[in-house]
Amino acid sequence: QVQLVESGGGLVQPGGSLRLSCAASGSIFGWPMYWYRQAPGSQRELVAQISSGGLTSYADSVKGRFTISRDNAKNTMTLQMNSLKPEDTAVYYCNFRQWRNDYWGQGTQVTVSS
């Protein structure tokens, strides 16, 4: 029922910044949201999460560099990524869990060149 679309990925040099966005086709109010990433040949990893009330948590690998936020009125979630490193290279996915449903976007590629 709910579709998610990520945007904002691209190629950036180490130390640069990118801002990813996730747009939902329906309301996200009252439910948590998540950012995951998956590098080639690796497991999908949880990067950041935000509760319905705006409480946030981050993977140790991105803590202090990434910031997750949400705008319930616009049905969007963002991931501000600063001080990017080559190891941040991956496809980034947004995730929304509501009731018995688990919604995923198609992902957006982030490449940090050396």
C-alpha cells in the first residue's frame, strides 16, 4: 500500500557530503523509519533509525557523521551524510514498518571515491 522512493545518491569525494531523501506515498505518522545500506557482497546493515517521536540512533560506523530526520507533514525522511569515507559506498535503502507490513524503497547508489 505504501511506496517508498529514495533520491539524492551520487558520486562524491572523500570528506564530501550528500543528503538522501525518502518519499512515502502514504502517511508515516506514528511509526518508526530506518535507513539501511548494502555494499556489494555484504549483508544489508542498519545505518540509522528514527522513532515516531523523533528519537534517533546510529551505527557506530556513522555516528557523528550522519543525521537522520523526518517530516511527518511531508511524509519524508532524510539522511544527511557528512565527512563521507570510501567505506560508506553502498546502495542505501529506506524502510518503513507498519502493522504487519514491511515497506522498502528501490535504493539509491552512494559512491565515495578515493
